[in-house]
Amino acid sequence: MVASPRHHGVAGKPIEADHSLDAVLLPLVALAVRNRLGADRFIQATKRAYVQAAVDEAVAASAKINYSRLAVITGLTRKEVSSLVGQKGGRGRPARASREQRALRVVRAWRMDPRFQDDKGRPAQLPLRAGRRTFAMLVRAYARDVTPMSVLSELERLKLVSVVHSTNSIRLLSPRGRKRGDAEQSMAELARLLADFVSSVNQRRSADGAPVFFSFKDSMLRLPEQAARFDRVFSSRAAALLDSFDQWIASQPRKADPRGPQTRVGLGVYLVHHSSEGAPSRVVSSQRSTGMRRVKRARPRAP
């Protein structure tokens, strides 16, 4: 029986897999294009990622890296693998969140968390400390163990906020005119969140129990006001869920020995808002994590 060309490409390769890969890469490439990164940089980054993934998958921690074996796994030449391993400088490890990344996390929450928006859904002008809704509360919720003043200094350096001295309050500026360095920090933050998401979606069942929870639901709405209502309702519920995460973590006993084994846990929440008329998609997202060393992620059901 001859396979239909609709299901197979050149040399019998299933084109559905190619289309799926295109769909996975498109948002990343769109971000690269938006940040003026050429295809050559993206291709080199893809090759480095292939080599790093092959090292993590097939090379023991104490073993010497075998370039020929990595070439077989990745499809690259041995010379390319040797050069790329040299660029990596050894096994890669996820970098800890920098102060800039935490500052950008605060900015994202400021734009998306309804608790820090005005009546029109825009980022509210926040008093520094005094009041029911403050900049200090925002920093505590999304930057965790760094001080509000350190985040404020970084946001001023990035020209993302202005201080209204007459009212001792902070105003978020328009995102237009951002520097290239800011865009690269946004990509670094996205890479960290995307790695967590993919790990939870594509997790392997371990011998010590069931995989951590992951699920997703969406629906088509007919009226614009329904989509707006969805945003309001579930943004508030998502913020409440993330608050409950902080409360649960604070209620847990602390071990006397900080050098003991640790497990990183966290949850992510994101809302999807995409018009079928071809308008660009809008994704409202938020993330919390404990920042521990070993990784295990959980995504519980929303209440």
C-alpha cells in the first residue's frame, strides 16, 4: 500500500512531525525576530542546545565527553561538536535568577496581576510602602527575597519606572523604546519558564510515584465581553492561587541543616486570550518557584 504524500515527506519522513516542530519553534523565532536576532545566531544556539541535550542525556556526570558519540546522536559533524562543546565551556547549568530577571518578573506581574491595576485594567501608580496596595507588596509577591529598593533601583536603571516624588509613589512607564539588553533579559526569563513548562509536559514517570500534575483547558467564546469577563475572573483566581503557594511554603517546617537534600517545587498559571480574527495572541502568565537546586515541578488544579 502506497502512503499518501499528505502523510509523508521526502524519504518517507512524516511531515506532521515537521509541522509540529515548526509550530513549536514559531513563537521562539518570532521573539528572536522581534529582538533583531538573525537566523545565524538562532541556528548556532540550536546547535549548542542539541549538543547540551545530548550531553545531559547520554554522558554520565563523571565520564569524559566523546565527540564522536555526540555527533552520532545530534547529526552534527565531529568538528562542529568539538567546537560547540568548547563554546559551552563544559556542562551547562541553569543560571540563578539575576536581579534584572526578578525586576522584569515584577514588571510583568504589575501589568497582569489585577491586584496592582487601576479601574481600567492598567498598571496602577503604586505608593512605595504606605497604603493597601503598594510597590513593596508587589516586590514581596513576585521577587521574593530581594528588597523593594533594590528592585526599584534596577527598574530605574532600565528606565522602566519613574518615581513621583510629590506622592512618594512609583509609575510604570510604557514598554516602548526598550534597550536590546532588556530584550535579552526577557528572553532569558522566558527560557527559564519554558524549560520548567516543557519538563512538566514531557516528564517521565519515575519509580518513586506518579508524575506531577499537568492539565490544560480552553474554549471558544462568541462575545468579546465574555473574553473580558474571563480575564477578570481567572486573573483574580490565579493571583489567589499563587498567594496560597506562598502561604503553604511559609507554613512548612525548616530543616536545621541547610546543606541537606533539597527539591525545587513550583507552579505556573497562564491565561490564553487569542482572537480567531487573526489578531495577535495575548497570554497572561505568572510564575512562582522556590529556586532550589534539584527540580521537580507540580501544577495543581486551580480551585
